[in-house]
Amino acid sequence: MKRIILIILSTFFVILLGQQSSYSQQPAAKQQTIFKNVESIPAEINPRVTYYQLDGGEFRVNYTNAAGQQTAKNVPMEGTNANPVPRTNLIVDQIDWRNYSAPSFIDEDGNRYSASTINNPTLKYVNFNEHREPSFEGVNYYFDVNQPFVVQLYTRTGHDFVPSETFSQGVNRPGTNFPKMVVRYNVWAEAVWNGRLEETKEIRVIQDTTMRIGDKVQYRAEVRTKPWGSDQWSQWVDVTHRPETEWSTDLRAVASVDGNGMVTGNNVGQANIAARWRTNEYHLVDTAKAIVVDEELVPNPNPNPQPPPPGDCDYIISTPNSGQLLTADTMTPNTSGMIRADNRGSEQFDVTLGIPTSESLYANAFGREYLFQQRFQQMSGQVTYTVPVTKTYELTWQEPKETCDDDGECTTTHEPKSETEYFQENYTVVRPYSYWQIGNLEVYGLQHATMSNYALPNESITLLPNGYTPPNVNADHSNRVEDHVFPANCAPVDMGTQVINGGNERPSVPTENFQSNADAAIGQNQVQNDRVTFNGSTIMNNQRVNQSGPTPSSIPTPGMINQNVLYRSNMVISSSKVNRANTPSSGNIRYNQVIGINGGESEKFFIINGINSVTVHTPVVANGDVSDDEDFNQKTSPNTSRNAVILDRPFTVDLGTHGQHRNIPGYGNRNYEKYVREKQVRIPFDVYNATQTQFIPAGTWINVPGSTSTVEFFTPVWVEEGDYDIEYRVIAENAPSGYSSETYANLNILNHAAIRELPVEVIGRLYDFRVTDVADYNWEEVFRVRQGSPRHTENYYWVGDKEIDGGLRGNSEPFTLPMMVGSHPDSAKANVGIKTGYHFKFDLKTKGNMQGVQDGVRITPSFSFVNKEGTVRENIDLYYHTNDSKFVKIGSDEDTVERFVILNDRLRNISDVDLSNTVSYMYHFYDHLGTSEPFTSFLNAYKRNEMREKTWIGEYDWMILPHRARTFIGPTQVPPGASVTALEAVGAEQQWYGEYSLPAEVYAVPAGTNLASYGRMNTLNEQSSIFLKDGYIIVNFNIESVRNGNTDQPHLQYINAPLSNQWQREGFKYSKTDGLGNTMNLIDGDVIFYHGDLSSIDDFDISGTH
């Protein structure tokens, strides 16, 4: 029995909060929490590995991979046809263990706790229970670092293990009498969880008191507890007199306290009375004030003091224990299905041989109306009530009191006394309970069917149910015992007041037991099951009842769906489907989770049996070509196996798609553009688009819309000459990344593109020959702005009036070749021609690989004579005198007169920019220069010295313009991504400079004339009649480019290419009227008409040989 005594005094009661303090370095507090670790009992699961046999005998297994994705793989068959099993293989299956939480936890003392009371449970480890069944081998498991409740189980099943279940799919494998089988292996595993429990205790001291000197007041210390795993406080427990309670005062002179909490007022002031309650785990402390006054009578603000508040009636619900288990399930549907080409009965394609994407299919599937699995668990335990019982005792008695008057006479009287003492004791009452809760409930309604055949849209078409209503399931579930058990009303029991008269002594309070009164105050617990209803019927009743919940029933067994539920037609095969032959069409029926409690998956899927195979093959044909720019092909020996692509010229790629494909229904010889996603061209050299507004780097795959049949490009001048293969491919609309190609047509189903290599040759150009100056003084003002000036008039004599590609250049007569009488623009000099002995300057251009030191332009002069009327033209031989010999034939061994040019000659009028660009190119790319001199000083020195030196270019009968007679005039800028730098691009176009003249005294005879024989028979001198005089000597140039010094195989021809005549393209006129009205018939290469009877010697007082 615990007593709490309240001394009634006429005092004020002041209630204040206590303060925390420390004790012996052990931190003390009004409230403290301690923790302990617990471990769960194992939570077991049974994930099954199911193999479905396919038409070819192999097995297919579905599982959740390590990425959490539903996937499948095929496994070869072992065993026999009569008893087939899959080959032993490793499966990785992902399990979310939150669906299999531990039923309870145990501490080190064996105490059990509900899982709902555990804070932050974590998965500790997983065990494979291979002893349960020889159906599998547990290999390993791994926790997902991002999902600590997710475990990847690695298990082996198959041939080396005993199947848990084997049954037929109901259909035979095609071409055999053996049924397709389903082989299932159980996997047993369990998990253990770690958890942590909390317990909290709190102390209070009752209560702040005002007293007089000499008064004694009983203080009380109480402790309450929030037990392990609970969020509810217990009743306050009186620990005033407990040995673990220590009382103290901070001002003994004001108020003292004994070991039982009795406080005595000693002197006026205020003291703090502290109670410390200590155990092995806790150190709690709280204080109350003692206020001591010296008034005769302390005013009593409460003339009718009330007893201290009774403690609350408290209860503890025990952790429930598992009892009876009710289970039922139907989790295997009976499936079947088919896939066919639209329309049924008149299929355009035989889907087993091939069907392209963009065509359509229909599908049909069958299965059960729904699936379910239930496990209902009965739980039982007890509720322990702590019932406070209180009783008030009114104690009365009389105490003698002596009173003396002024005379010293004393009398004794009896003064009545009274005290109120309150009794409070906690009694324990126990009441049992039992209820049903859902251990596991899974119900799955039909969601859709899918066919895992690449022919179907999105690789797995969806058949949505038609006219189908999923089961209506409702459930309420909680693992918390507090949501199932509702303790009876519990209130403190007040036994009333008893008056006890002690006469002349203070009476004692009797000892009484009120257990029966506490029992009578507590009724039965009420309980409430979890709730389950199925299609309006109650399976588990959650009506609140006394003590024991009603036993639940079972969900009904499902039937089969009708034939129209999972049916769909007009399904276009998506262009995302890659080609695939004889796909097994092993579709799935999927069931969506209607409800899942303590287990289950969001959906279940099952193989559909008996679906026919489908072959997806999207056909394409590549039947294109590249334009051959042969009219501009100036090669000496054209490559007939390659089409010509000319620098600085457009070319076209033809992207045809009509041709022969497989000889099966729906294919054959036709246009396959319908199935083309895009066409692509990859050009192995830099190009521009047709309008030259977009640059395309070499090797870029250029996408072309599938409906486009041709595409035009432009070849920039810096592309290297040579052989290339342009790749052209037609890509099927269903081509995957990393697709493969086949030449002409993708007859092989593994290929998704048809490709052709279109051989081309990139070829340079030889063009823009012009005469830039004539040394004859009669022509000076044609080329110079005034006599004696080096400044050029910009007058040039071009081959014709057209530019490199045949468009009008802008020049007009007389500024075309050949130069003859009448070519002078001054009408007063219409009869002025060019006299022998005067040289003429010329230049021409090339594009392409003509940057090398051994590259050059070879010019072979030939000569003919035409009379002044232009009626007779014949080929001639020319002779001249040297200091050592008479009548030296041009082209003979004795003809050794050398010709030279100076590149940086003042009358060449080459721009400083061209000279500087040329030196820059040489400085950076000509290794033979071998200079380490800074560029600027090298540039200036080279232009000043080397470019002003004479360069030998040949003799009268031949010339080769070498690299020292060349400048680089290519583009000085290139677009980003070009295959060359801007400096390299400068070298892609070249300008060549030369000059030529005939000897001043030259003697013409018909070609083949034996002048020596003539001299032996006749007098031979300068006036001999054999020499042709009355007419013009025509100088004709044959112009060729030479690469790498190979003069035996010249590269390009200006005139005599088999396929192209650039001289003609530039507008050369094949007849021309001279200044005297005579018409001259001309041939390609005619450059200059020299007077046959006039010489430069005639213009000077002194003469020379040339």
C-alpha cells in the first residue's frame, strides 16, 4: 500500500517547473530515453521460377532483372522429348522485401514485440533454405545500394535440380506428338531484420508549498513510463519512499528534507527540494519549491483543499501471437492465343514467311477472369490494465492546550485537530483478445494481353479487355494491434471518504485491498478484424465485437473469359520493329493488382500458349548512281570504271528504290519507297549543298528524306584529286541503331538497309589561258596605261568569250585568241600584227593536286603557215641562225636556245598578296627549303631574291612551266570542319606564268621539207624561194598538266582530252576576220599570228638572231 499524505495548512500553493541538474558527472534530466536493439524472427518467401516450353523445344523464363525491369530469356532444352527440362542456368530475380515484412521482433531476453513498434527496421541478411526442397541452388544475393529493401537473388534452377511442379500447356509442339510443358522450381529464402526500440521515463515532484517555521509538509515524487515500442505514457507511479529515490535541499537553513520527502520549515526564505531517482539506465531529477514565512497565520487561498489528482487508469496491450491460418489461391490462368495478318480470311502476307512494317495484324487471347491468393492470420493476446483506486480518510482527534491568565493561573483545554489522508494504490486487471488480420491478400484483375513478337506494335501489342469488369475488392488492414484491440473503459476507482476518530490521539489509517473493486471496474475488450469484401460479399468482417473477431471465409474460384474480351484488329506494325525471322510469338496475359497486402506485385504476367510465329522483314532496294561529269573530264586517260566528279563543279547522286526483292507474297519486283525511313549519302570528301549555303565535312552521313530521289552537291576546290567511293544507302523504316546493310537489296532478313558504293574520281581542271603582254612596242598601250608604265590596263586576250564552265566571261572582241592583224583595239592599227622576235607573256590556271615541286604545265608549240588571204593553211618547220650555225631547225638536236621567265618581274603584274600566299605555302609545306628563318624575313627575302631570279622553262619546241613559275591563288578561308586548313586551301588553285617568242629571223618551210637536200640542189640563202614569206606564222599550243614529274603520262589536257575540250568550252571561235577583211580558219590551240615577212629587227638599227 502506498500512501500520499497532504498536510492541510493555511498556505499558498505555488506550482513551478523543476530544473535539471547533474549528479556525480552522470547527466541528470527530468526526462530520459534509452534504446535497445532487437532482431526479427525470419520472414520467409517462396518466389517460383517457371519455364514455359516453346514450339522449338527450348524454354522461356520470365523474371525481374537487376534493373527492376520485367524481362525474359530463352533456355535450351535438356532431358527427353517426353520429359523435357530446361538446361541449368543462373537467374537474377529482384525481390522487394517490404512486401514480406517480419511478423515480430525479439530482444536478447526473449521478449517479443510487434513489427509496428519498431523504429526504422533495416534488412540484416538473407538465407537460402535449400534444405526445404532440392529444387534450386542459392548462389548469392546483393542489396541494392539505392533501395535498401530490394535484394537481388541469384539462383540456379533447371536440369540439375528436381522440379517442384511439371504440367502440360495443353498443346503439342509443332510437328511432334509431345506436349509443350511448364516446369516450375520453388525457391525458398528468408530474411532477418534489425530494429531499435525506445523506452522513456519522466519524473515529477509534487508540489510547491508555502509553510510556517516549524511546519512539516510531505512532498511526493512520481515516475511515469512510455514502455518499449509504445507511444503511450503509463500511469504515474509513486516513488517517494523507494530506495532508489534520494531527497535533498539546496538551503538547509530555510527548509530541510528527510529521506522520505518530509520537508520542515526552519527559517524564512525559499529552498528547492529535489528528488533524484536513479537506476542502472536512468538518472532523473525534478524539484519543487518550499517557501517558509513567519506570519502568525498564513492566508489559505483554498479553504476546502482537494486531494491530489488521482493517477490515470492505464493499460498495456501485449504483442499478439499468431494462431490459426486460413489460406486459398488460384494463381495460374489457362492461356491461349493467335496472331494473323489483316484481314482475316484474305491475308495479303503470309506472316510466317514475311510481313513488312506499316502493315497490320489482328490478335486474340484467352485466360481466367481474375487471380487471387489469400492468407488470413488469427492473432491473440491480452490487455493489462493498471487501475488506480483512491480513498479519503478524515482523521479527527483532540490535543490538550494550556492557557495562563495575567495572574499566572493556567487551565488546560482540548483543542480539536483534524487531518485528511488520501490513499491511492494501482491494481492490475488482465483481459484476453483475439482477432483476424490479413497476413497476405492478393487479387489480380485482367489488365491486358501482350504478344512479345517484334511484328506487333511497340514489340508487345496490348489487347485491352472489351466488356470486362475487374473484381471489386475492398480491404482495410493494419499491423498495429492498437487498430484491432480496443480496451474497455478504464477510470480511477474512488472508494469515497471514511471518518476515523482517534480520541485524544491521532488515529492510524487501516490497511485495505481493493482488487475486486478494480476488477469490477473493467469490462471486456472489443476487437475488430481487418476488412475484406469481394464483389459486394463480405469475406472478412470488421464489425467491432467483444473479445474475439468472427472467422473469415474465402474468395470464390474464377472462371474463364469469353472470346471477345481480348481481341483486337487493324494493328499497324510499328516502324520501330526490327527484322526478325520466325519469332516465337510467346505473348503474355497480364493481370493488374486490384489489391495487394503484405506481398504481391503490381502486375502478374503469364505466357500465352499456342501463338503462331511471325517473320518481320521490311524490304528496301538501293538502285542509284552518281552523275558522270564527263564533258568536263580533262584527263588524258579517263577511268571508265569511275564517274567523274570535277573540282568546283556540282554533281548529283541518284537515290533509286525500285527493283527485285524476295519472291514471296507481297514482295517481288516493285518500288519499295513506302518502307524507306531515310536515304543517306556519305561522301568521303568535303562538299557543299547544291546552293553552296551549307558545308558538309568529309565522311558525314547526309540524311535525305525517303521520298527524295536525287540530291545535288558541289565539290570545293581544295578536295584532293583521286579515286573515291561514295556510299549510298537506303534505310528501312524499322532499322535499329547499329543496323547492318546488304548490297542492292536486303534479301537477308538480318539486314535493314540496302547499300551501294558508287565509284567516282575527283578530277582537277586546266583553264583560263590568256595572253597578258606583247613586247612589240605597237602593242604597248594595249597592255600598259601609258608608254613606259608598268601598270597594266587589265586588257587580256582570252581563249574565247566564255569562262571555265562555259558561261559568258564578259570580254568581247578583239580580246580573244588568236592574236592577229585586227586584234589591236585601236582602229587606226587594224593592220598591225606581231612581228617575229617579240615575245608574248601568258598565264593559265589549274585546280587540284598541282602544288608539288615536281608538278608543272607542259606546253608543246607547233607551227603552221597561212597565206594573207586565209585560204591556204599548212604545217611548217621553222629554222633560224645561231652564232655558230646556219638554218638550225627548231626541235632538232642543234636547237638549244633556252627560254626563261622571272616570276616577280615588274611587267608580270602579280599581286603582292598572291606572291605572299605562295611563299607562305612554300615556307610551311616545302621541306626541301630547310629553313629555320622567321617567316617575315623569309618572305621578304624570297620575294626580293628567288622570285626575281630567272627560271628556265624550256626551248623553242617545248616548255614546262615549273613550280618557280607558279603562284597559289586558292581560297584563303575554309569553313569549320574542313579537311584542310586555310593555308592548305590556298595551294589548291594555281596560276602558271610563261612567255614565248619566235626568233627574230625565222625561216618557214612546209613541214617535212629536207632543207639540206634542197641546199645541195639549189642555192640556199635567206632569200631562197623555198621559204614561205607572204602570210602568217601561226603559233599553236598544246597544253597539258604534269604531276610528279611524269611527262610520259600527262595528267590533264586543255584541248586533246578524249572526253573534254576546255579550249572549245571557253568560247574559242574557229574562224575570225582579220583587220584586212580576210577570214581565217582556226584550230584549237592557235595563240599568235606572227608576220611571216616582218621582224622585230625592222624596228631597230641593230639586229640579232632573236
